Amino acid sequence: MPPALRPCVFFDRDGVVNQSPGPGYVNRLADFHLLPGFADCVRAAAEKGFPAVVVTNQRGLARGLTPPAQLDAMHRHLRAELARAGLELLDILVCAAADDAHPDRKPNPGMLRAAAQRHHLDLAKSWMVGDRESDVKTGQNAGVAATVLVDPGAAPTAATHRVPDMPACAALLREKL
């Protein structure tokens, strides 16, 4: 008998987990700075029984701009920072493909589907948190229950919820999960 499916909160990386570089890439550990409130989002999800998974497009790998060792160092640092707070990520999935048609490259749902299969996650009860409409679209393409856009702007969004920053996202997760 397969394990029961459980819901999850998926998080985009740049702009949600860590400071966005704006145009360009976070290529080095020295440039990887966690955003205030991200750990609290992971804690809020965990308190409600939702593991956290990071899903990130990293085209800089395919272009040779981000050394694989630096990406690994950033993700080890992320896990270590969360562990110091008594938290953990269920997984970090990376799509290095440069081709927008690749099934794992957001807004395509491949990374969410792969995580769901690997970890017995229920996409229909899961959430997607991102800072771009492409993250919202990723969640919708995967069939998640809700999407959160972390953006203080006023432009229209297809997201279920909009919050101005990660502390507000943590409050939303505590209230709605």
C-alpha cells in the first residue's frame, strides 16, 4: 500500500528564499542572502503539517555563469541556516535547462510533479509561493490548491493571494493553511 499523500508548500528561490539579483543571477555564495521571513514561512508551513520544497529555475548553470559548486554551496548554506532554526526543507529541485519548453522549467509543472511523485505529495492540496507571475502559472499548471504572489505592486495577478513581503506570507500561511 503506498504512503498517504500529504500537502506541501512549494517556494520559488530568488526573490522568495533569498534576495533577488534583479536582472542576472545569484552566482556565488557571497551573493546569497536569505530574506527576512522565509524561515518563518517554513515554520508556519511545518506547524500546519506542510513540508517545504524549493523549486528553482537556474538558467545560469546552463549558460556556464553559475558554477555547480557555488549552487551546491548556496543550497548547503540555506539548509544549514534553516537547521539552526530547527527547520528543514523536504527537497530542493533545480531546473538548469535553458530551453523554455523543457518540462521542468517554470512555468511548466515538471519540478512540482517530480517532487509530488518522489515524496508522495498531494498537489491538489499544496500551495505555490513565488515572486513572479510565472511562479503563479507554475502552481496553476501543476493543479495546486492556492498560489501566493510575493509582490508589493498593484499590477493585476492571477494568484489566489498577494502579499507584500515574506513576513506577510508567513502570516498568511498561518491563517490559511
